[in-house]
Amino acid sequence: MIPNLRHLRAFEAVFRHNSINLAAQAVSLTQPAVTQAMKQLEKHFDASLLTRRANGTYATDAGTALEARVTRFFRQSVTAISQGMGAAGGRNPEVAAAVLNRLTYPQMRAFIAVAEAGSFSVAARRLQIAEPSLNRSARDLEKIVGRRLFVRSSLGVSANRVGQELARRLRVALRELDLAAEEIDALKGQVAGRVAVASLPLSRTLILPRAINSLLKQHPEAKVEVIDGPYETVLNDLRHGTVDFLLGALRQPPPATDVVEEPLFSDPYAIIARAGHPLLNAPHVTREMLSQYDWVIPRAGTPVRRAFDMLFADTPCRPRANIETSSLVATRGILAESDRLTLLSLRQIVIDERLNLLKVVPFPLPETSRSIGVTTRADWQPGPVQKAFLTFLKASCRQESQVVA
């Protein structure tokens, strides 16, 4: 659960002024109300956030950690609302901040749920609240923002383009408050936060399992969630704050301006076939020979597909490639049951080679490889458990870059 937003505004004011009295004036509350708000926050986070001295009220270590995340939350929320209001708010941060002061967490939660679910009824079921109540909260947010955020279609009422983007930004902002709780717990010696990583096929083979095992060995109470899927889907999850980072082949440049890529190592390609394939015993494999076999290839726009297109760019007879998939599981099965070929990373078949299921065709490829790394949101600040996981992840990548099994 997210703490009361009014309490967070009061806390930020206390931190800024080092005074309950001045904070009360700044947020237009009484001194007892601010004092009660601080008590509620300390109860919520189960930590002492402020210490009272003769010359003022000051933040503890936990309070300092909370203030940093609260500041990021309000800054990101103001930007989200300013963008969402568009011309209606003149993209004025002060106007957006005034709008934010009128919003509540239930309104944000309802609005985000509708945007993600695609309908009021589905969102209400997910949140386990009455649909009229959810409808009222989401519509109240729309009125406060002062811009149309929903559209009616044959499938019902859902968020329009502006609403979808506003919901995405607000969800990312709210994630800061989750991280605040994790950082406060870490100060108490409880590193038990959640790591959500979107994983592309290569990283699931060896890199990611090593990092997960290392993290849980050091922090057994941590929780790790691995999400897989097509690149476009997991990139969307990253941008919406559903996952913390994306591990796998980089696009260079990234396809969205609000994400950044960090290369960790280069991954060479190889031509792959089933064990026992006729080409494995050929004394000299040529591109013409490769062209005579059917191929399994990934979708257009992926790094491997570009490497495949380059390989046969100047070949008179291009091979037939009538199976298109980015699923490593499907590709393995198809190769095992046919003489088809594919282009994969050497590291993607390390286990299959050990089991004598797939083999590398002896054909010297030109300089073809892809850059493997981590993609994160541009303004992302990891919490303690995410920092620890990234350390283990990079160590696993360094280990992987030293040897091609």
C-alpha cells in the first residue's frame, strides 16, 4: 500500500524547513495535523523518520532515504501531469503541481488500473472493488487534470493515447515509493525487496541463473521475478515500471528516448544445425551450400535477422526461410526434427551442445555479433536489492565474456 499523499507532502515540507510549524504553514495544515501525519508515516514504514531537537526537526537516515524518493515521486508526477494536461496547463510545472495536490492515491490507482486493463469492469475485478467506485475515482482524476483521458469503443471505455501515457508515467512515479520502503528496510538490515527483470533468450541460458543464485545466497529474503516475451512487450513493461531492467541483446540505438542501454559484452553468432546434420561432415562448407537448406529466422528488426540478411546479401540464390520465430524453444525443436539451419549465439546453445543435440556448422562467419547488456529507464535509481542484483549480473556477464562454452 502507498502512504497517504498528503502525509508525504507534509513530510517533504518538514524535511525542507526542519520545522513542524513552518511545514504546517507551507502545506496549509495545522501543527497537530502535521504531527499526526508524521506519526502515520512512521507507522507505515515502521521506522523513525524524524528526530526533534531544540533547534528544529531533522530527518534520520530513514527519513533522508524517504525524502529522496518522495522528491523523485513528486517531480515525476508533476512532469506526468504537465505532459498529460498539454496546452490546457500550458506545460507549466506550477499548474501541474497544483493539480497534483488535489489528487489522491485511490484516484491514481483506479486510473492506472483502467489504463492497463483496457476497461472499467476488468480493472474493478483486478482491484477487487466495486465498478461504480472505481469509475468515480478514475473520472475524478480526469476532471481534475482537465483533459479527456478516456475513449469509448465497441469494446467499452478505455484510456486514450494521452491517458495511456499519463498512466505509464504515474505508475513509474509510484514505484519510487515502493523503493523508499525497500531502502528503509535495508537500513534496518532487511534486504528483502523485489527484483523484476525482463529477460531475452540468451540471458536465460546461463547469465541470469548465475546472478539469481548469487543474489539469493547473499540475500535469501529477496524476491526475483523473471518476465520473458518478445522484445517489444518487455520493453513496454520496462517503460511502464513493471520491470526494473531488461537483459539481453541491445538495439543500439534504443527504440525509445526514455530508456538507456549499457553494453556488457559482445556475443558472436554461429550457424547452428542438429547433431548429425549433413553439413557437419562436409570438408568445406560454402554459402551456396548453406543456401540449399531451409532456414529458421527471427523477425525483422532483430540483431540476428540483420546478421542473417547481411550473410546472404550478395548471394545469387537466397535460402528459403519460411519459418520466422524469436522463440528459442521453438527453434530448437524445429532444428532437432529437420535439416533446417539457423543463426544463433554460441552461448544460446551451450547446453544443447553438451547434450549433443545441436552443433555449430563449420563455416567462418564475417564479423557478426551482437552487443549484450542491460536496458533501464533513463531516470531510474535502483534500490538496495536492485543494486546488489546488478552487481552479480555484471559479474556473471564478465564471466561469460571470458569464455564461449
